[in-house]
Amino acid sequence: MRFRLLNLNVVILALSQIAHAIPAPRARDDSFENLRGLTRLQIDRSGKEGDPPDKYFHESVFHPHYDGRFANKVQSYNSRIHALTHLIRTYLSFTHSIGAETWIMHGSLLGWYWNRRIMPWDSDVDVQVSERSIQFLADYYNMTVHTFNVPSFSEEGNGEVDGNGEREGELESRNYMLEINPHWTNPSVEDTLNVIDARWIDLSTGLFIDITTLRRERTAEKEGLQGTMMCKDKHHYKADDVFPLRDSVFEGMPVKVPYAYGSLLEEEYGIDCLTNTLYEGHRFDPEALAWKRVTDHESPRTSPGWYPDRGRKPSRFRQSTKKPGLKDEGHAVPGSSLSF
Ligand SMILES: *[C@@H]1O[C@H](CO)[C@@H](O)[C@H](O)[C@H]1NC(C)=O
């Protein structure tokens, strides 16, 4: 498999992108009722009932990385990769077209580091935005739906594109919605129920991108300490580690990455994350420049037992603490229930 960069232009660059605002719902919420016409489901599968009232985003009852207003099941391995690939590509296309500043972080940055692609075992995508960008998105784009043509996916797959079930030359249209958490204006890390500031949601699979805002640390600034930044998920950064952002490519799309990506990754996932070629049931194939699933006869016992979550701050599991241990179908890794 070759690192595909050029053959992707088929899709994104020819995207028809239609944004239309949804009529403002009466109630100040994101309820299932208000989304009729956008969702295929008859029954809300979000965990809203069990969530504290102040929590804005409700993950599904069946998996923390799915939006239960739009999906009632986890996707297969290939379908998830397909969906996540096009989530990030459409998000980058959209933010680029409106001039919103954004860059990849966490597991997505690690995937970028290895081969400029998402990691096949990941079940979400992580990006950050600047404070000015989240303000802009909240002011003008909350609840907007964007239609893109993406390559059709077939569960059988014909292997023509990456063996991931994309049908060469066939497109299907998918809707994506940007939703901004009204609590984004509260910068306090005490607001632990609302650490995700916004989501870019694939309305056909319920998978999404978590968007967090990188904020100035105003309390530290008052005490004379300059140049530190943070997100509500309690990650702290030196402004110099993030800015100036570098230009690169991710999943075939122009992307920004933080300046000191190597040290940010080592700090988050441990020093091995940049060298270890075996984890989460996948081995990095340097010739193909791809993570390949380890087959059953390659014993997991040869794995050093290293997982990228090591070194991760506990808060990284974010809003999902009440539904741990769920895995996507197709994850064949014993002993690993954490995800990025
Ligand atoms: C976005 O729209 C939803 C649905 O109307 C609303 O509940 C939410 O408060 C809005 N977010 C912002 C930042 O205004």
C-alpha cells in the first residue's frame, strides 16, 4: 500500500459543501426532538438520561465515541476507519474554507507523526482551536450542517483503495454537523462535565471529532507567568510548544501541527511512542508506511505490553468515565480497553 496523497483529491477538492442553519429550536438544548429530519433513528440512544444535568454533550449509551442521537451501533473496523478518515478530511476542508484556525493533537497527532494518517485502532479524532476560532464558530456556525461527497463504503470492500472497503470512483453524500458547547465560554477546569468545547459529528455513523479550545492561562498571567496555555481537559502547554504552527498534510489534506510536536507527544504518551512499532494489536510496516493488524498467530505475548495511554493524564478519558471498557468491533487486543 502506498501512502496515498494524490489520489484523494478526487473527493475533497470536488466537494460540494452546503451549509444551512437549522431553525433555532425553542429549548436551549441539543435534544433528539430538535434533530428529527437529520437523524435516521427513531429512538434516542444518547446517554442523556443518566448524565448530570449540566453536561452538554451526551455520548451514546453503547460507546463513548458515538453520538447516540445519530447512531445505535458501533461501526466495523473498516467502516470506522473510513468514517474517521472522512471526518477529519471534511473538518479540515470546512475550517480551511472559513479561515478558522485549528490543528491536530493527541492520538491524531501521533498518527500524523507515524504516517500522516489516523491510527486504525483509534475511535475518535482530536483537534484544538484557538479562542478566536471557537468564538467565530460559536457566533456563526453552531448547528450548521455540511454536506460532502465522500467515497462510498462497502462492508465487503473490493480492496481497490487500501483494502478498507472504499469503492473506487463511487461517491456518497454525507452530512456533518458542527455543534458548539455553550459552556465553552466558561474556562474553568472545574467544569469537568464540559471539557469538550465543540464537536464535528458524522450524522450517518455518529462518530465525531472532539474540538477543544487552547486558552491563555489568565490566572497565571496575572501572577506574572507568561506564555502558558491550557485546555479544559487539564492539559497545559507552553505557547512556544504549540506556536508557530507548522504546515503539513494529514489524510491527504493540508493541516497544521503544533511546533514542538515531538516533545508534546513524548510528554503525553511516553518516550517510546515515537519508536515503538507494535501496539494496540498493530505493527508498523515501514515499507508500506502503514499500521497493519497483527494476525492471531503473531502472539500478543510478543508485545511489550506497552500502550500509548501510558503517561496520559487521567483526565484524558474525559467525559466518558461512566462507560469504560467498551471497544469497537474488530479490536482484537486483549487487555486493552483504553482508547485515545
Ligand atoms: C448551539 O445550538 C444548540 C442548539 O440550539 C444550543 O443548545 C447551544 O447552546 C448552542 N451553542 C452555543 C455556543 O450557542
